[in-house]
Amino acid sequence: MNQTAREKDKTLSTESLAASLFAEVLIAEQLSRHLISKALPGGMQISHFSVLNLLAHVNEERTPAQLAEAFHVTRGAMTNTLSRLEWAGHIHIRPDWDDARRKFVSISPSGRAARDAAIAAFMPLIGGVVSDIGPERVRIALPVLRELRLRLEGSD
């Protein structure tokens, strides 16, 4: 086999590997969202849980624009999610005292409790998946998945 044919074979196998990787990631994402959605407590959606989880994790206020950027959604989509969370009493939205056009969002005690309840509801399910696969195999896969995420974040 000449050099050009070997390069073409390598390109095809890399493309095939990439297609398989992304197919598995997309299907796993869809199935995991479905699993978690079924387990979330009354009326909570994954977008609601995700915002509450981030706010609980960082433990400081964020602007709606910062949240939209963090989740790669439009400001309008984030506004809708925040409105629902505020209506449920899970977040507090306050004006920026220095710039009235801007707002700050923080998690409320009710929101923290709702986030904790959500984790308690779905953690046994995803923990079971990890146990079935094997913790060591999951530890081996994590660095690759993390690097994939980081590279995709940088491709915007």
C-alpha cells in the first residue's frame, strides 16, 4: 500500500471512530436525560435542576446573561427557566443596585432543598449505572470525556 492509500485509510478510520464516538455520546446524553427526567420531583425539569445545581455549586449570585452563557442557551430561554424557578420560590432575583438594567440570581433555601431532593431521587439510578459498568472503567473514561467537553467548549 502506498503512502497516499495509507493516509486515506487512516483518515477513514479516524472519521469512522469520530462518528462512532459522537453517536455514543449523543445517545448516552439522550438516555441519561430521560432517566433523570423521570426521577426528578414534581414538575421539575432538567433545565431547572441544572440552574439550581450550578447556583448551589458556585454559592454566589449570577446574572441571567452569565447563566445563559454557562448553559449555551439564549437569554430568552434562560429568562423562561428563571421565571419558572422564581415562581416556584427556588431562586431570588434582585436588581443590581449599581445598574438597574441588570439583575442578579441566587438560590433560595427552597431551591437548595429542591436540588437536594432531585439529587436524592436520581443519584441511586446513575450510581447503579456506574456500579454496573464498574467504577474503575468509569474512572478510565472520565479524562477522555472531560477533554472532549473542554475541546467542544472551545469550539464556539
